[in-house]
Amino acid sequence: MVRYQNGDERAFNVLMSRYQGRVWGYIYRHCYNRDRAAELFQDSFYKLIRAAASFDPNRRFSTWLFTIVRNTLIDSYKKRRLKTLSMSMPLEPGDTKRTFGDTLADPESADGEKTARQKQLEGRLQQALEKLNPDQREVFVLRQFEGLPFADIADLQGCPENTAKTRMRYALEALRRELEDFA
Amino acid sequence: MWDGAEAPTPWMCLDGLGMSERNDITGHEPDIEVVDYLYGEMTPEHRAAFERRLQDEPALKAEVARLQALKIRLDGLPSSEPPPELVERVLAEAHAACRRRERQETGWLDRLAESLRWLVRPQAGIALAAMLVVAVGIYMAREAKQPTRPGTPEQAREEMRPLPSKPADEPSAVVPALPGMAEKGAEQGDAGVATAVAEGQPEGKKEGKKEGKREGVGAGFAPVREDASGADLHRKAAGDMGKDGKAEQAAAEAPAAEAGAGDFRSTSGTPAEAGGRAGSGSTRRPGCRGRGRGAGRRGRARGRGCGDGRGQAEGRCSGRRDESGGGNDGQWWSRAGVGRRTCSRRDEGEGYRERRCGSGRGLERHRHAARLRADQRT
């Protein structure tokens, strides 16, 4: 990031390749909507680009990045007053056959590489995540799927590290109950 | 262990779920060491100690095993990637922003060069040369206007002869010249006396007389120089005193010439640059206001904005009246005011300021006075 601050355009390519999947996963697992996730993904990175000059090199980049993404998510929630989508919601208004749950199993279902069980698990996971407290869900997604250390998550959430671990512990316990037949 | 997890968070507010963080139905304190163990956030020593504990606690071991199985299942889920076109768009924006930033950082030099580029055009050179010529011309014209003609005292007296009185309809000072004042003043040169008396300020009257006389005596009948110098002295005194808030004293001591200056200043009540310089403390003296207004009216006729102080004018007004008595209706004595107005200039031996301050007549007179002063110095 410092290199990008100093005018190295290619440095941003490295950043993107390193973090795009994690940011995408974090956003996607919050909204479970590809279009919306794409919009939030773009907004987040645009914000990051605009704020690049203000990045403090003494701070961890991942924490800074996820703080921006998280704030973007919160802002979008505030703006749209949207809650996470329900699995039982119809995919299109009036569409009684397909629900969001059907699409969530695999955002890239077209590639056909994933097994039906994985799709099922993904769908069930989303349902289970919906039931979680938002903070617990956030900790779980960031730690489980995005690999952020608990210290960074705590920094992001503005709470002690042990609180983040406690949230994770509750999230795991709840998910284990929800996904018992998969485990 | 449970450290403030119930605290409200943005997510809770937004989702409105209000669900408790503590959604563990068992209600027991969670063992966060399990989390550290599962996600490898333990030191080797800590990990070894935890594994020993697992051996001792089968229930904990079973729970860890279940969670580990779940984690393995979840780890197997493929991670999704953003659409490539989306990534391309973001990268394009990042590169564009980088270039914009570079342009901003180096752009000011380009902009400066661009803004100065016009200087190399021939029209610009011609314009600059023309401006230079005009500036030199103005300077030389000013130099030519400097009083250079030496004058004898007789010439000066002749030139300093009072101008005709102002028209009756012209607004004048509050206090009219007293009968016989002109003659008396002409003889004594202490116009300030008359004004002070007329204004009915006992202290000022007394002091004014004293000062005025001194001035007048010194001036004699070729009072231009003497008056001027006396005016200088008193102007200074009045100014200083006025600054100190000794308005009354200042006013009383202000001689005619000084008062004349005040006359100018107290013109229209609009702020004037010189207002503060003239010992405006005299505004605190209520009794002077009437005079100040009178003087102001007069000043207004000359179009000078003076300022804040009617009172400011008052001391000088009375003085001016003195001078009026001594000289004429104060019109040409206002040159003294002009002189006061131009005190700094006066020291330089030129009377330009009065052109702006005073009437044309006053200007002429004062110009001679300044010339004579300059002669005297030399």
C-alpha cells in the first residue's frame, strides 16, 4: 500500500490479487447477493483508493481494508435498511419456484465443479449464519473464511480480543448445532 | 472472560435483531481456549498444556472434536472470487487515481509555467513598458509639483492673505466667528482663543487662550511659519493627549491650526484614516460634540471622511474657530487642519495632502506655508 501511495500503480494489482477473494467472501457472506456484493465490493475499493493517501503504514493493511469494507456494508445497510436475505425469499418477485436459498449454494454454480453436498452445505450455512448475532457472524466469517487473526477482528469491531474469541466460540457452537448432520 | 459482549454494535442496531450475543442455551461461560486451539492461535507451550487438559476432560475433548469436524467441513467450501470484470474495473480506477494524484503533485509547476507563459508574448512586453513609462511620468509630475520657489516673508504674507469668505449657505462650524475676532486674531494670531470661548468650555477656553496666545505671539503677523510650527506642537500635544484619553486637555491645548485639522476630519462621520491619529480621545468630552458636528459639517463640504469622532473634531474645531477668528472664516485656516492632516508630509516640506483634505484655497495657502517652512529650515 505504501508503494501505491508513492505512485506505484502495479502495487495495487498485488493488493487486489491478495485481498480480492477475502473481501469478496466477506461481503458476499453478508448479503448473499452477487449483484449487491459486486456493488459493495466496488464501493469498498473505490473508497480505499480515495483514502489511500491517508493510510497509516504503522497500521495493518488488512485491518484498515476490512474496516473500510465493513463501514461500506454498514452504510449500505443504513441506506437501504436491508437485512440479510432470507433463504425463503423468492429470487424474483412473484417467482414461487426459485428462492435465494437455491442460488446461494454456489455463486458460481455454472462451473459444475462443486458437489451437490457442498451446495447444500453452503445453503445451510447461510441459513445458520442468518440466525447468528451479526457480530458473531462477522467474527466467524472473518476468521473462518477470510483468515483474519482475532486481534485484527477485535480491532475492527472495536472490542477486546477475548470478546471476539467469545463471539467466535458462540458462533461455532450455534453453527455446529445447525449443521450437525453435515459435520 | 465475558467482557462487554452485550455492548451494542452497529450490526445489532442495523439489523434490529436485538438478539443476545449470549445465545448459548447452556448459559455456561464459553471456553475460548477451544477457539484458540482450533484456529491455531496458541503458543506451543499453551497448546501442549491444552492438549494435556483434553486428555483429562473427555467432554471437552468431544466438543473440540465436533467443532473440529465442522471446521474441516467449512474449510472445504470453495472460496468464491469476485467477477473478473469487477476486478478490472477497480484496478482501472486505482490506476487512474494514481495518475490523478501524480498530476496533482506535479501540476502546480506546470500551472505556474502556464500562467507565466504570457510574459514571453510581445504584447505583454509592450504593456509592461507602457506601464513603466506611465509610472515614471507620474513620479516626475509629482516631483515637479514640489514647492521649489523660494519666497520672502512679504510674499508669503501676501499669499497668505485670507481668501474670500465662504458663501453664506455653506455649512459652517457651529460657532460663528465672533465680531472683531478676525482683527484680534490677525493681530495676535491666536484664533484658538475665540473658538474656545464661543464653545463654552471653561477649561478649554482657558487653556486654549493660553496656548493660542503663545502661538499667536510667536507667530506674529507673518504667522504662517509660526502658526504652522505651533500647530505642529499642539497637534502633537492634542494627539497624544487624546490618545491618552485626556481629551479635554487636548482640546483645550489644541490651537487654531490643530482645530482646523479636526475640522477636516470630522466631516461626515464616516471612518477616516486619520481619525485615530488626531487624538480622538476627545470624543469622550460631551461638551465638544456640538462643535464637532459643526466642524464636521464643514469637513463634509470638503468631502473628507473623518471618522469616528465628532469629539475628535471638537478640540480642533474650537481651534479652528480661533483661527477663523484670527484669519477668516476658518476656511483658509483650515490649511492648518490640512497641515495637520498632512503632518507627516509636512515634515517633508510638502503640502500635497491638503489637496485631498482641504479646499483648493486652503491648499494654496498651505502650500505656501509649507514652502515657507521649508525655506526657514534651510
